[in-house]
Amino acid sequence: MSANITPERGALVVVFVGIALALTGAGLASLLGEPSWRWLATGGVLVQVAGWVRYSRARRGGERS
């Protein structure tokens, strides 16, 4: 296994960070009853979507169409 991070792997790291943020925000909002933690969950979902877009572009060779 090489130490180089390919664009696909980098995009998947962004996806998993988004998943972690979304789960953390949802869990804290549920546990503590503070609705402000929902913003963290929402941000995590947005990070996840950005990661999937990056992954899709990397799989297609960087095309933008």
C-alpha cells in the first residue's frame, strides 16, 4: 500500500468526516436536548455531500459536465 493519497481516497476521507460530524451533532442534539447541535449535524451532511461530489469527479477523471 502506498503512502500517496489519491483524489478518490481524499474524497472518501471527506465523506467519512462528514458522516462523523453528522452523527456527533445528531447524537449531541438528542442527548443534551439543545437544538443548536443540529447545526453541526447539518454541516456534517453538507461536508458529506461535498465529499461525494469530489469522489464522483475523481472517478470520472475530473470532468465537470
